[in-house]
Amino acid sequence: MSILARILSFLVYSGNILVLIFGLYGYLWRTRFVSGNMAGPFWLFRVYNEGAPLLFYIAALGLVLLWIFRLFSRVLRIKLGDDSDRLFTALRVATVLGAVSALPACDVNYNLLESTQFNSNEYHLVQVIDNDQVAYGVFNCRDFGSFYCQIVSNESRPWHGFFPMPPPTPTPLPTQTVVIEGEPILLAPRAPTPTPPAEFLINAYDINGTAEQELALKIGGGLLGVAHMEMESTPEP
């Protein structure tokens, strides 16, 4: 038990370095990135939003489990040694640091809705949920692993919205079968078909003989242009 506690203490203290890096990113860089004031890797943005809360949950769970184990050891009068105390201290530090570093990720919820390639670039559609309102933003990266990524602004507004929260997806209803004049007929349920609250659309246009493609963002019934690309025209025979 002593050797295991020593190894776990080393791993927890080493993990605190990653927690500190997450915290510095969350407080110093993430806000500027999502506001469009600073470029950076989109994958790091996703890793922080998903990884920072996960590290906090793991540290807190480990702290609770070790506390229960220490409680039973005292009841059974089992001496654990100093290594157990070091591990308990390491988990307490990790839990506090994890909670602080994960606060920006819990303040505003960002969800990746869709990713698409257009004109050799990777575009990511992100939904931000703030209380009972949502907004949508588009991030442009050269590729998924790129260290350079910017948010696409429209009239100096990095986020498009705010809009009311989209309605929940309706529960699918079962298909009913009725018999009319001896013939079974399937009746589809009359439930509303859910549609994405926002999505990418690629449209083609012919403007003065020049063929173009446009990547647009559809929000409800409105369209916002994101990027354009000229298409090679096929010469007439």
C-alpha cells in the first residue's frame, strides 16, 4: 500500500501541472479566442472545454474514495502511514486547483454542432449557451490540427444571436398500422420533425457568367454568408 500511495501521489502532483496549464489557458487565452481577438488552435479549445471539468471530477472522486478508505482504516485500526497522508494532500490540492481551472468552462457552455471543409479550410460551427439564450459562431482553421484558427466575424460581431433556446427534440412516436378493406396501411406519426437550430449550407450561384460556391450559416429562416469560392467553369463545346 505504501508503494502504491507513493506512485499515486507522484502522478497526482504531476497532473497538477496539467491542471495549472488548463487554468492559465481558461483565464488568459480562451476568452480572447472566443471573442475573436486572438488566434489559436481549435483543438486546444475543445480539449479544455471537455478536459478541464473531467480532471476536476476525477480528482474529487479520488479524494472522496480515499477519505472513505481512511475512515474505514481508522475504524478497523489499520495504520496507513505517511504516504497515505501525502496522497490525501495531493488530491486535496488537485481538487482545489481543478475546480478553479474548470470555472471558465462551466460559466458558458460551448457545443460543437458541425464541422465542414470548404475551399481548403476547416470550418467549425459552435453553439454557445448562456442562461436561456443561445448564439452561434464559426471558427475557421486551415486544418483540424492547425495552430492557427480564427473566429469568423460578421459586422464586428463574433457571435450571431442571441436567440431563444431551441426546443427539445421531440420523442419519436411509434408507427401505427390500420386495416382498411383488408389491406394493412402504415400511418406515420404526426410528430414535428426536429431540425438543427443552426447548420452549414453550401450553395452554388452563377453571377455574370462566373460560377461561385458560398458557405452559409443557416439560423432558423435566415442565412449568413461565411465564405465564397469561385468554381472552374466548363468551356462550351
